[in-house]
Amino acid sequence: MGGYTPLFSSITTSTVWLEDDSTLRVWITMLATKDKDGIVNASIPGLAATARVSLEKCERALNKFLSPDPYSRTKECEGRRIQEIAGGWLVLNHNIYKDKVKSRAEYYRTRRAQRSATQRNSGATVAQHSRHTAQHSRHTAQHEITPPTPTTPPTTPPAIDSLEKKNAKKAPLLSPSLSPTSKTRKPPKQADVAKAVTDLPIPESLDTVSFRKVWLEWQDERATIKHPLSIRGAKSQLTALALVGEHAAIKTIQASISAGYQGLFPPKLPPGVREKAAQGAHDKNESETPDDIDPDWKGDEPLEF
């Protein structure tokens, strides 16, 4: 059994359409049952039963299909429609109509592809046009300039005008620094100031790992209490700390951090220690004053200046 077989409308103007009903019925049955190669696999009784005609009518129809037809539009094989083969019949004009179906299918397939491509291109063109229109609108809105409204300058009475000119001659000129149009220099950012403070050179007498660690802790402490060191203040503190020595400088910073001071204050010296230091005692076993504390430095005076 075959599958789907297209039926062309040209059959209504063919010579087979002029035959009797049983002959036409047998021919339509053969078209519907032929396979992809145009072969009808059936016996005469089986074909008659499928076409719902008698055996005699089926045989008469087959004889007509096997005979030449001078009025057939298919001149090949003298207009014959079928040929007997083993196991059935071969429809002679099968390939002609198969090629017509194939060309028609290719035509519609190409047409659908062209229609789809046109729709896609049309959609892309519309979208691109919309984007260009939106960009043009934004560009026009950004560069639209409103013409200035003409204004009439106020008229000044002659007496007042002459008085203003006289006062203008007497008025001293503003210095460039006080001019309202002069540009003011922006203060540096706090991050840049903090980096500059960190990069300041440490005095040689204080350039040790212990002091650098405590000095960084002091910078962090000042930043924590919202009073970061300025470059000028940091230079002054390093200069003052260099005068008292590394040990006293570390103790001073640690005491100031512990007390929450904004400035550098050394720890309070016990009574009698300052006098012993002034007398020049240098033995640590006999004196409570470290060697690197300046005897003239008062313990309650800040190092920052």
C-alpha cells in the first residue's frame, strides 16, 4: 500500500474522466494504492475488491489502461497508462507527476523561506529605525538651545552715573588673591595626606622597627578619633620625638594612645626621678630614669608644637 498521493485537478479534463464510473473508480484506486515508485502491488480480484467494482468491470478497466489512447496528453507509450509487471502494474506517468509535485513543493518551500526572511528583515529594520529615532530625540533634546530673552538695561540718571564713576576712581583695586573671580586651590584629599604622612622620612635616631610600628599605631589612633595627622603636624612631632630619643618617644606615643590624647604627652614621672636625671645618673640599676630621656624635658609638657 502506498501513502499520500496528490491528485491534480487536470484529471477532470483528461480522457479517463470521460470513462464510465467503474473505470474511473479503478483508476483512482490504482493512483491511491501505488507506492513511491509508481507500482501497484495487487491481483485483479484484490484490486476489484478494493475499488468496490465487479471482477468483469475491473478487467475491462485494466484492458483500457493497457491499450493505446490517441487522445491522451501523455504521448509516451502511445498514451498507455499502465504496464503489467510481476506482482501487479506500473503506472507509466508516475514520474511525470512526481516531478511536478517535487517542483511545486520546492516552489512553496522557497516562497515560505523568502517570506520568513522578509519578515525578519522587516522586524530588524523597524527595531533599528526605532533605536535611531530614540537616539536622534535624545541628541536633539541635549543640544536644544533656548534663545535668550532680550532684556533692556536699566537707565541710570546722569547724576548717579557720574557719582559712581567718581567713586570708582577712588576705590582701590582688589588684589588677585582677594578677587572674587580668582580660583581657589582645592585642599588635598585625606587619603593623599595620610599617605604623605606615612611616607615622611623618620629621623635617624628613631629609625627602628619598634618606633615605626608605634608611629603607625599613632597615625591610626588619630584617624580613629577623627583628628588625622596633618603633614606639618607629623613633621613637628617627629622632630620633637627625635630630641627625647627612641625609648622615650615610644613610651610617649603609647601613653598618649592609652589616654586618648590628640597630642603627644609623655607619661608622668614619679617624684624624684626628674631630679636624679638632672644630676646625671646614668646607671639603670640605680636610677629609674631611662638613658634616652632628656633631663630638661618636663613630663607634663606636650611634644607637639
